[in-house]
Amino acid sequence: MKTELGHANGTAPAIDHDRLRSDIMVQLRRSLAAPSHGEWLWIGSLAAVMLAGVFAYTWQCMNGLKVTGMREYIFWGVYMTNFVFFIGVSHAGTLISAILRVTGAEWRRSITRMAEAITVFALAVGAPMVIIDMGRPDRILNVVLHGRINSPILWDVCSIATYMSGSLLYLYVAMIPDFALLAPRRAMWERLTLRERVFRFLSLGFEDTPEQRKLLEKALATMAVIIIPVAISVHTVVSWIFGMTLRPGWHSTIFGPYFVIGAIFSGTAGIITAMVVFRKVYHLENFLTERQFQNLGRLLIALNLLYIYFTLAEYLTAWYGSEEADHRLIDTLMGKGPYGTSFWAWAVFGLFLPAIMMLVPHRRSLIPRLLIASILINIGMWAKRYLIIVPTLMTPYIPPEAAGVTPSYLPTWVEWTVTLGGFATFLMLFTVFAKVFPIISIWETVEGVTELGAKNIGVDLELPTMTARPPWPRPPIRPRRFVPAPAAVVGIVVLFVALGIVAAAGAEPSQPGSPLQLVIGSRAGDDGPQLTALVRRDGQPVADVPVEFLVRRALGQLRLGTQPTGSNGIAAIDLPTTLPGGPQGELAIVAQIKTGKEVTATAEASVPGGASKAARNESFPRALWSPRAPVALVATIVLLLSIVWSTYSFVIVQLIKIRKTSKP
């Protein structure tokens, strides 16, 4: 028989809190029990994909970024798309837990744990994508050793580190009462499981006394308030990495709120997808009811319409102005090419179709419709981040076609494998978390049912009333021995064999003979000075080898042309004397030999003959990118970080007080 709390007139029977906690824990036993064979198969599959990602990244570190599709113009690709996407998904925890906690939305109690976990795991996967994109992971130390406070990249590092620390602290503080509940005090002769020992250590001796509860609520309220501006600053700073770059399509004042709304949009879709999966797999229908899905659906449709508005405002402004660079970007992004097809497919299936599905007034199909809409939204938001990055890099202000270059980008198997490994890591972290810790916040659910009633917080529970002898102790949760499923082991072995075959097939065949050697020079020709390139192998000239000549410029390389070598092994091309050079007219000449798309030999030399250009000694303008950072900027950043970290310190002090008030 289901009962609800009455008013303060004492007519309703009192609720047995201990039995209510016990009943909730019994319903969560499926998620906390040892993995079944199907779960081991899932974990083994994720582990196999993760190992494939590690293998692909190792291959990239050994062979360099040439194994990716990124080149001089397209220096960001799938990796940075993953970075922006995962940082966006991490906003789910801030939205669901912090904002709804501050605004008093009680229906969020049973979903806060999932939301907070998504924040931590998405940050843990998204932040390293920048290091993977660098090619030289050791150079990340340069940000710390030689970072400049007036660089948005350093701002991003500081904000993400601060957000990650705050999210971990917020998740931990909210789990302390459940740690204490899952690791009760026992007699000295009773043995504790490893899980109970860890939980007892993490619980800080929490016994739910009035003093400890007051300290805990103070810490939670403080973290809920401070984590909101920190989260907003993170994706704003991510957008500034793009927006403060003079590129068509990026240099926009709307990018900050545009990225923040997109982050909350994709994060909300992510938490809905996770809710449906956990609801189905672990039979959490009593905790994740239609009440939560209805409220999140309303929030998702509002964010969907808001993102449509921002998209229209962003592209309509560029389209209407029709400046040359913006015009070329719009043609690339919305034309008949592959990017145009991708853009309109995203607009239809990632924006308008989910909005239509969520506006259908049919309650019976609410959860399936929300699941399909959320999956389409997250796929579309990943594609949208890709469309923000790649087409813009393909259309700089100076058309690359003027230098004889047609930029193109096609991700290789290495990039796709690393990407799949990142998504598998995110799912693995979420799966392991749900098997070790309660995915539903027990103490918040009990507190909400006691104070407000089950219906008011959106759960469907039978509320036990007080009896003379309450059923106790609760059923203990004992983990089983670790026995990996045979299918998972077989899957990992098969995957490594396949990877070995792929690596062997993708390895470059060895070429007979020693490598070609290039020497750059100059000579006087009939029509003026000429550039020369001598091609030799084992000290002998090599004929009929096409040599490409380029001039290294500040923003890339200017192609001069390609000439084959003669019988003497020399290829020659006219030297452009009108091309601006250094202070003495020197030009940085690059000669290279290509076999297909791969450069097999290259040489570089400084050759005089260009137009001299005297070095100008100009003072830097009063801009944020100048070498000397403005004092006001430094003071503002230091002040903001000091406020945030001081707040974290205050929360840690409350936790120390909880530990001190516990009984020995």
C-alpha cells in the first residue's frame, strides 16, 4: 500500500526512515551487484575499443601527425571536435544538479548523481584531447613553463583545471551520506569487505548528527552556487579560443553564449540518454519516472529553440553582410559540396526533427521519443562542432588557391580509432562508477520523500510506516569474485590480431637503395636568377625526379612550381625577385620530392634575391595579445581564481569539521 505524508496535523503515520533506506538499497542491489555475463561482455567490448584507441595513439606518437589527415591549413580536426563536444556534455551536472538545487526543483533528487558523474567523466575524457591533438605531448609543459596570461589558451587551461577540481569536490560532498550508509559500524569481529572499507574511509565518519548535517548542507550549498559561474566560464573560454582568432566564422561576439547554450543543450540530451539506459538495465522505474522525463523534455525543447535562434543570428549576420571571406565560408558551409550536405543534414535531423518529436503531445511514447531526440541531438552537436572547425580552417582570409593549394581534410583510421577509444573510455568510467557506487542518491531521495512526499519529488515508492520491530539489518551487498567472461577475452584477442593485420598492411613498404638527397642553390639564367635543386643518390645525380619549389612565409608556404631534374640531376626554376624577403632580401626556399602525397625528401635554405624589406621597430598596440599583458587583465584573472579556490577551501574546511565531530 502506497502512502504519502500528511500535513503537520499528525494524521498521517510516521515513516520508518531506516526501512525506507533499506528498501531503496534493495532496489539498487542490481546495479551494485557483481557484473553479470552480459555486463562482462559490455565491459570487455569497451576495454577492447579503449585498447584500440591506445594502440592508434601510440602509432601516432611513433610516426607523427602525418598519420592523421591534419596538415598546414587544417591543423585542428576530429580531436578538437571531441574536445569541444565533451566539454559541452560536462555541463549536464551543473545544469541538473547545481542550478536545479539552487532553484529548489525537488524532482531532480533521484537524477543528481548521474548528472554529477557525467560532468566528471566528460571532463576526464575531453581535456586530454588537446594533448592528443598536439602530436608532441611533452610540449604541454610549455603552457606551464612559458604560458602567457594574455593568451586564451592559458585561460582555458586554468578554467578547465578549476572546473575539474570543483566537479570532483561537488560529486564527493554529495556522496558522503551514502558512503556512511553503505559502510555502517560493525562489531570488531565482523569482517568488512573492501568496498565497505573504502566507503568507511570516504564517509569521514559521517553519522548524520544535526551538527554534521548542518556542515554538509553548508558545503553543498556553497558548491552549488560557485560551480555555476565556473561552468559557464569554461565553455565561454573555449569559445574565446575560436572567437579571438581572426578567422571568418569564428571572430564573433556571439560565440560565448552560443557555445554555452550548445553545451547545456547537448548535456541535457546526454543525461536523458543515460537515464533511459540505467532505467531499463537496472529496473529503476520507481526512481526515474515520467515526472523527471517530462520536466527534462520541457527544458530540452526550450534549449532547442534557443539554439535555433542563436544559429540563425550567427549565420544570418554573416550571410547578409556578404564580405568576401564570409561569403566563401557560407558557400562552403551551405553549398552543394559535402560540407553543405552535412550542414543541412544537421539542421534537419539535429535541430528541427528533435524539436518536432518533443512537441508531439502523446504521453505514452514520451520516453522513447525523448531517447531518439536526445541521440539525434548529441550526434548533431558533435557534427556541428566539426562544421564549426574544419570549414573555417579551409577558408582563411587570404584564399589558399592563390598559392596553388586546395586545402582538404579527411580523418584517417588513427583519428577515428582514437575518437572511438575516447567514447569507450567515457562509457567505461560511467559503467564502473554505476557498479561501485549507488547511481541514485539514497540520502537525497529519503530526505525528499520524508519532507515533501514521494509524488512531489517524482518517485514511486511504497512508504513503510513505523512498526514495533523494524526489519533490520538491511541485506548486505557482497561483491563476487572477479571472473572475466570468456567472450570478452576472446574479443580482446581477436581485436589485437586485427590491429596487427591493419598495422602490417598500413606500414610503408621499404624502398630499395639509399634515400634521395637534395641540395638547394641558385644560378644566373638567361632571364634572371634561378633557383636550383640538385638531386643525388649515393653521390650520383638522379634524372627525371620532379622537385617542388616553395617559399616559406609567415602563414604557410607559397608554391612556386614543380620542375623535373635533368641528366645532371639539377632542377631549376626562375627566382621571384619581386617577392618580399627579409631585411637583406633573403628568401626561405623549400624544395621537396613527393611520392604520391608523401614527402620523401626535403631541403631548406636561405637564398638572396627577393625584395629587401627593412625591419620596422614599432611598439605593440594596446591589445590583449601584446607581449606585456595589461595589469587590469592580470588582476581580474587572479581575483576570479582566488575567489573560486577560496570557496573550494571553505568547503574543504567544512569536511574537516565533519571528520572532527565524528566518534572515534
